[in-house]
Amino acid sequence: VKSNNMAATVRTVLSRVLPQRGAIAANLTANSSSRLAAASSVLLHRCRSSGAPEEYATLEMFRPETTSAPSLTEIGTRRIFQEEHDIYRSSARKFWAEEVVPHHPKWEKEGQVSREVWLKAGEQGLLGVNTAEELGGIGADLLSAAIGWEEQSYSNCSGPGFALHSDIVMPYIAKYGSPGQQEKYLPDMTAGRKIGAIAMTEPGAGSDLQGVRTNAKKDGEDWILNGSKVFITNGWMADVIIVVAITNTQAKSAAHGISLFLVEEGMPGFK
């Protein structure tokens, strides 16, 4: 929809359903595209509260793309999102502004974030967002998880490894873990009581999994892991780590001989 046409449509509806139509409509003249999101938001709430005719409800679908918004971080933009996403984004943005940004310089010096911020993120519903509710997660959609990624980037705070924890480690457990493992780990990870990490990168192989040298050998009912890993996000604080190791050296390719091990804090050799 072209901004001029949209502005005209908004002005027409405003003139019929808003008592203070003159002041708002007057703003929708030249260069009106930057004001459309705000005007449409006001209109949406007024239409709902005043019992406006059904024909006006079409404006509820109007969400300007970022090219027509005042800024990239404007809430209420992009057609892929809905109003419930805007509510979630507002909550996430407040969390990062109040619970992370003021403390981040201190965490940078210490080399790790606090355990407390993980628990607060869990209380706020920011962890395990895209993990099914019946498995202990929040059960929201991928767009909600994406909002978490975006809001962290907007805050310019890289310390909390929430995305890796929620959107890499937890899905591995949700998809490949046993029912017992899912029940044991996922609810606590959603609450921030357990922090997840994944150990893939090695000193001599980087992130090329075909070059992994860490191996695991069966020893009775146990597996013995041997090897070295580096650059483990959340590694210092992790309670649950997925470790990539070779279990079949005779496989048709290195990738086919790799297994994932769930290693928990407190197991012998966990450091």
C-alpha cells in the first residue's frame, strides 16, 4: 500500500470514528509514512472501543515495513508479526533495558553474566520460548524466539547466551532426548535454573565437525569421553552441555560417526 493512499484512508476513518480527528488527521499530510504506525495503532484501539463498523477493521492488518517506519526498532511494524508479538517485544525490550544493560559493563570485566539474570529471564518467559509447552517450554512460535534475538542485538549486550541455550541446546533435547531427559532438563532450562551449552569447536578443527577428534568409548554401562573443546558459549556457567564426539571410527564418513552426549554438572570428570 502506498503511503499517500494509506494516509488518505486513515484520515477518512479517523474523521468518522475519532472525536479528536482534526489534530491527528492534520499530522497525516506530507511525509506521513513515518506517522502511519502510530496513527494506525491509535485507530485500532479506538475502533475496538467505539464499536466501529466492520469495514474499518481492515486497518488492523496494516503494519508498515521497516522502510516506512521511523526506525528499525519501531514496535508495531512488519507484517510477519501480530499484536501479541508486539506485547511480547515490549516486555523483552524492558527486560534488556532494565536487567541487562546497566550490569553489562560489570559482567564484561568479570568474564561472565550473573546467575540471577538467568533466573529473571526465566521468570519473564524469555527462555525456552519455542520449546513445546508439554515438554516444559513456553510453547510460543519461532517469531517470538526471533524477537528475543532482535531485542538482544538492539541492546548491544552480547553476554547472556540465551539464544544458544533456548534455540540450539533445548531443541536438541526436545527432539532427540529421552522422555526422562526431557522431563529432567527442559523445565529447569526454561526457568533459568539450569544453563545449557554445546561443545563442538576444537583447537585443531575449529567448527568443522568432520575434523572433530574428541572420542567416546563404551566402558560397561558408561561412556568415557576424551578430547578438548574451546569457545563454548555459556561454558563457564553451564549445568548441561551437549558434547560432540566420535563413536564410530569406521563410519562411511566422519559425520556419520559422530554422536551427541548430554553431560551434566556433577558427573565424574565434569569441570
